[in-house]
Amino acid sequence: MKKTPYIRVGTSYYKQVKAPTIAGHFNDILVHWNMETIKQDHGKDHLSKIPKYDGFTCMPNHINFKQEHLGFYNIYSPLGKQPKAGDVSLSLKFVKHIFEKHYELGLDYLQLLYLKPIQVLPILCLVSKERSTGKSTFLKWLKEIFDNNLTYLTNDSFSSQFNADWANKLLICIDEVLFNKEELTERIKYLSTTNINKLEAKGKDKREVEFFGKFILCSNNEESFIKIDSNETRFWVIKVPVIEKENTHFLENLIKEIPAFIHFLANRKLSLKHLTRMWFTPQQIKTKALLKLVQNNRNRVEKELASILLSVIERFDLEAVNLCPLDALLALNRTRVKTDLTQLRRLLKKDWKLENQKNSNSYEKFEIWGNGDINFVNSKGRYFTIQKTFLIQNFDESMTA
């Protein structure tokens, strides 16, 4: 007997249809269907043959997918390609190109997407000023692997209050991303670690749903596509190099390897243990591209003070320099950067996470003369100590070039 394409969820009827795509594939989607239309097309007796469900649920699973869970219809999409042993040399070469030094971590990331879809993972950011790097190809490849469980968003659609089209997806990909507003950054940071989200569709009330989505951001703007601070641990920023030799059939050949690649992922041993809520530690996913992004997001006062301190350290070949907020204020006044003692104390304590001396002690204070010369004088105060390594790691542009 031919399987009916209809289902009833609650008191509503739906038809399972295959919507054709430009690429020649089909997307399985549910379309609202009228009960009277079903009677007209198949007779009223056909209604008794239609599977009935109490409601919708979303249970992601790529290994043992089930369409029904305790009387609820699973709206997560089964993968269209099944694992099969075979050659994966091109796929591994492509992963190596995207992740470079983080190759094994990149494979772990893809493996966790496949085997543990509800595992919280970092926000993956692929950036490059250059064209023909493979960023868009990477997204298209993932779309072929995870099918309807991956969706593309624009900056505007992510900032919209309506999210019914992506709230139940595994991968939410935003190409040419540019988040100028801090609330967008805060929103994506919250969603990257939460397991609950409010689903909102036009004309319908909000409802709480389980959330397991992972974000992938792509941008040609390496230095300012999003506003993040130096304490942020949720972003994995990778600068993707240019592809040396462009191949017009590269994506097609990658797609052919997908059954073998997911077989490879299913049988590969993870290189890293589960150590944090995002699996990877902040140190493991720290990159020069991340440091460059953070540096660009620092305010002018912070950048200028760090530059002055680096100049003092380099001129006198020091490993550290001591200063009180008033010393910093006097030095910055010579550069015409406007600030005050309150901002400087907050910068040193909160942003740089430094602790000053508990009591007033003697220290060598640097002074900058009008002609640019620097000398040290004996002073006394509850000074802060800034290490050379801290300044180089966080402010030296040559370290992130």
C-alpha cells in the first residue's frame, strides 16, 4: 500500500512535499493542507489512514533518527546522505585549508556536529579580506551534509524579532556578517550557550522551545565585523587563506565524498576531551585573528596607554613597568587623549584585571618630558604593575599580523 503523504498534528492537517531547488535537489517540507481537499482528492475514508500526532517536537539525531517520539512528530530533518566507507582525501584537504593549525580541532568540531548535535560549541567565525578563500564553499558543503538542518541568515533577519525559520536548526550561518550594535553581539553570545529560546512567528504568540543551534559567521571585514572584548571566550575566529588554485568543480567533488566523510567522522576518535561547556577551552581556540579583532575593538584611551607603556618598556629594556592612575593620566594628557582618573582605574582593574598595591609603597615612576624624553623618578603610591608579556600579547600589532 502506498504511504500517505499526509499527517495530522493536533487538529491540523499537513502534506509532506518535496520542493525542488535550483541545484536539482529536493527539500522535504510540511505544508498546511485542508481536510476537505483531502476528502475531495482521496475520499473521506482516507482520513482514517492518516498518521496522527499530539504535537510537534524537535529531537536532533543523525545516527538513530526517529520521526516519532512518544506520539509527537519530529520536525528535525533526517540527513539525505548515509555513511559509506570511501575516499575522503579531498574533504580532509579542504578542512586543512579552512582550519590550518587547528586542523584536528576543526575535525572535532565537524564530528561533534554529526555525533553530538546538542553539544554546545563555539561561535565559528571565518574571516578574510581576500576573495576566493573557500568560506562560502565551506557553508555550501555543510548545507549538503546537514541538509534542511542548516539555514542561511542575513544581518537583518537575525536582528528581526521573528525567528520561527531558524529556531529549530542545527546550524545558523550568516555570510557577510556585520554586527554594529552591541545588542546583536549580546544576543548571539546568549544563544550560543543557552538551551532555551523563545520562538516567535508572525501572528502567533511566543513559545519556549529547546535550542541547540550553532552559529557560523563569515565576513570579509577581519577587524570589526562584530564587537567583542578581551574577556570573550565564545568566539573561534579563523583567518582563511586564499585557495592557491581554483577548481570550478571543487564543490561537486566534495559533495561526492560526503557519504565517505560522515563515515569517517562516525569512526574517528576525537582529539580533545570534553573540558568546558563549549567542549574546547578558550586557550585551544585562541587565534591571531581573534586577538586582532579584540585589539580593534579597544577604545582609544586603552590603545594609547598601552602604546606609551610599550615605548617605555622597549626604551629601557624592562620586563614590567609600575604606574599609578595619575601617572597614566599625565602621560595621556600629552597625547591629547581625553580621559579621567575614574576611567583609568576602571580600565586597569576591570579591563586589564590588575591589582594595585594594598599599601602606599615606593616605586620608580616614569615621566615624559615635552621634548619626548623619558626618565624615572622615585615616587610613592598604590601602584599597578604591567608586564611586558601582557602588553605584547594584547596590544602589539606585529603579534597579530
